[in-house]
Amino acid sequence: MVPILRNAGFDAIGLASALQFYRMWAGSPFDLVLLDVGLPDDDGIDIARHMRGLSPSLGIVMYTGQGTTSDRLRGLRAGVDAYLVKPTEMDEVIETLRNVHQRRVGHESQAAHPGTWVLDRNGWALLTPAGVALTLNQAERQVMRILVATPNEPVSRETLIKNLTADADGFDPHRLEMLIYRLRRKCIENSGEALPLQAVRGAGYLFEP
């Protein structure tokens, strides 16, 4: 499962026990946790309840074979954000993790930067001033990370292309234009808000959050 999550853009680590989890958390807290109920040294729902008390902003998703109504209620009462029952398609697991992460990061980011466009900490979601989280694909993420890092300053097309491909000379510039067009359309269609990204003649693109 860890390789699948990494391929989906998560910086995933697999841990076999609650002891390993707590030791890892002590040195480097997580943003998001995927838990099973049946662990060799503790109950996953008890871990979720404990972690929710330590970190209200932590995203917690249960992924377990224990799927009775009472099991689900235990999880929800412990503070988990989502409860998935095996077998569940990995696409659904991935989208659930992304939604939980975007929702929690969105709340934090908009509280810190109300009324602005914000790229989440991992770069996989663009948050609108109204707090809508727009999921980005790999290419959109690479472009937006450069633009967000240099707000209110034009970024050349050459710079953006170099961050999209190792073969900048063989890259068709029209692909960048289409990427920007589709990103703008995604913002309008999914949030009703226009992305403040302008083409500057002879200079490149300007992001004005």
C-alpha cells in the first residue's frame, strides 16, 4: 500500500505497530494518519481517540475489516474523519485521504490567510479565498509552486517549462498554455472564482494572490 500512496503524491511511511507510530510521532508529527483497528499492540480506535486529543488538526482515516454499525460509531465517536471498510478500492482510499487532508489544511490556511489564494503545504491543493480546495495534478502542482513562491512578479515561460520537463528544448510551449487554460477553467467551474493568474506579454505569467 505504501508504494501506491507514494505514487499518488503522499509522503507515506508504513508502521507495523502502535509503539512504532508513537515513537515516529514524537520525533516528527504527521499531517494525516491511515489506521487499522486490529494492531498487534493496541486498538486502532483507541489510538485515534488519543491522537485526536493531542492534535485536533490531524487527519485520521480508519481502514479496517471491522465494519459493523457499532464499529463505525466507535470510530466516529473517537474523532476519526472517515471510516472505510475493507475491501475498498485504493482509488477511494486515496480520494478520501486527499479530501480529509485538504479540508483540514484548508481550515488552517484560511484561518491564517483569510481572503487569499493559498497553496497547501504539500502543494496538492489550491485553496480559494472562500476556502474551496481545488485538487491539482502533478503538472499543475509544479507550475503553481513556482508562481506562489514569487507572487506579484512575472515568471518566464522558460522557467515554468524547466520545472515541467527535463527536455525543455523539446517541450511544446503550447502545452504550458493549455495547462494554464485548464487550471483557470478548473477554478471557475469548481469554485466560481477566477484564478488571479495573468499572462504578461514578453515576460511570462504573473500570479497576484
